[in-house]
Amino acid sequence: MTTKAKQVVFNQFGSPEVLKYVDFIIPEPIAGEVIIKTEAIGVNFSDTLRRRNTYFQPTSLPYVPGSEVVGEIVSVGKGVGEPYIKGARVLAILPAGGGYAEYITAITQYCVPLPPNIDAASATAIFVQGTTALLMINQLAGNLKDKSVLINGASGGVGSLLVQLAKIRGAKVFAASSTEEKLQSAKANGADILINYSDPDWLEDLIKFNNGRGVNIAFEMVGGAVYNQTIKALVSGGHLIVYGCASGIQGNIHPEYFVDENISQSGFNLAWYIRNKTQEWQQALGMMIEMLTKEQIKIDTSSTFQLKDAAKAHRKLEARQTIGKVVLIP
């Protein structure tokens, strides 16, 4: 195995330009670790928050972003055995980052063997986007038959999976996004009604398309005016699930509206689930792998970039110009 490889690191916080493509020395694995030659690296919005130093956890410099990679084990540390042997193909979860690299070090506790028929780029969506979407759907007791569901950001990594999972559970899906290209992506995933929330009249359109009523459930991650209108899109007694705020702008609906309309709002944080409901999260991880293996769901990996172009990937992601899962290829 070569001793030198490339990685993407930032030594200061700021714009995508702080991401540098540099050489590094591949370390030897210690007990319980493996070295993985990466085939595909997942990019998440949290990576951009780390880079801007706005993540909810502190980020120490220098920092190599990336919490999920797929690749082949090329070296193992002391005490490591089946199934983590040389040549094994795994999804590696990296809680402390380090994924934007040609070779990464992973603890076997955070590695998951992958079936051969799941391609590497698609598998990068299992950890963050996949389990986020499935666990949020499961919060709703699973059965969405005869329910109308609004999914904002419906062409994104989580949103595209929410569309598919909601359809599997029997929902009437309203997919909302900001461009026609993104809406057509949601339609290909099975969405029933397409809503462009860049249109100021989108709320009226939604109610018209739903026979004069709002929706029962909404998944929201945009923030600002979209958040405000999404709450108004819910029927009395409706449920809003918030799992992000991509615009960085908070909504401003008065609490009395929630009381008057008996609307409930809940939040979702995957890191909290992993820490506090580990077994439930692991079950969701296994279910996502099974559904991918059986081709019950699909992952759009058209937003794929070379590792050396990580800054471009961040710019596109922050400008909301990506569809599906954003992936880096070494």
C-alpha cells in the first residue's frame, strides 16, 4: 500500500475556498481500526456548517470533513477479524470527520459490510440521509395511508428519500422545491403533486390541488418564508417535522397560531438518535441497506464531483443547486 495520498482539509473557517487538496501520510491502523481505500465519499450540509464554524458542535482546526465513506479495507489493526478483512467492502461512519480523502482510518465498530449489488455512490446516502428519512417517517407510526404529506426540499438527499418512503407507506405526496428540474426529479420518485415554492402563490396552489384543504403532515428544512407558509399549509391538527434550516433564516409564526389550529411541531436530529436510541438507529440502517438491495428505493447520485473539486461541491450545495445525494469520487 502506498504511504502518501490526497485529502481535502481546511486550516481556517470561511468560504469553500478554504478547502485545500493536499498530500498526507496514511497512518498505520491501531487495534480495532482498519484503513479503507475510498470509492465514494458522502457530502452533507453539516460539512458546510463545519467549514463555516456554525455547526452545533465545536470544530478543531485543521479539519478534514466527511462523515461517511464507502470503500475497500486494505489494512487491518490488531484484533480485527471477520467480517472486516482485507478486501471487504464497507460503509464507514466517521463521527469525528476525516472522510474527504483517498484513504481513511475507521473504527470497525462504525463499519457496516455492504452487499455487492449496492454501488458505492448510492451507499453514501444510507447513513445520514437514509436513516434520517426513515426514522422521521417511523415517528409518524409508519402508516400514512389516506394522509396528505408535504415534503419541502423534495429533490435533496433526505427529501428524495422521504418522497419514496411516504409513497411506500400510502401517502398522497406533495413535493415542493425551487426549480422545475428539481420538481421533475421528485416526480420521477413518485410524487403526486408538484409545488414550486419560489412562486409566491404556492400555498394557494397547494390548497387548490388538495380539494380546498391543507395537508396532514409536512417535512420542512428550508426555513424563513417557506417555513411560515408551510405551517399555514397544514390542516387543523396537522403535524410539522423540522429537520433543518438550509436558508439560515428563522420563521416567525406566532405561538398562538399553533394553539388556535392545534398544530404540533417536532424536531429531528440524527446525532441525538444515534446517541440516545442507538438500537433503533441501527435497525433503520439495516432496513435502508435491505431496501436498496431489493431496489425498493433509489438514490440519485447525479451530483457527483471529483475529490479535488470539493469546494465546487460545497458551493453548489450551499446555493441549493444539487439534486439527490452529493458525492465525491477520489
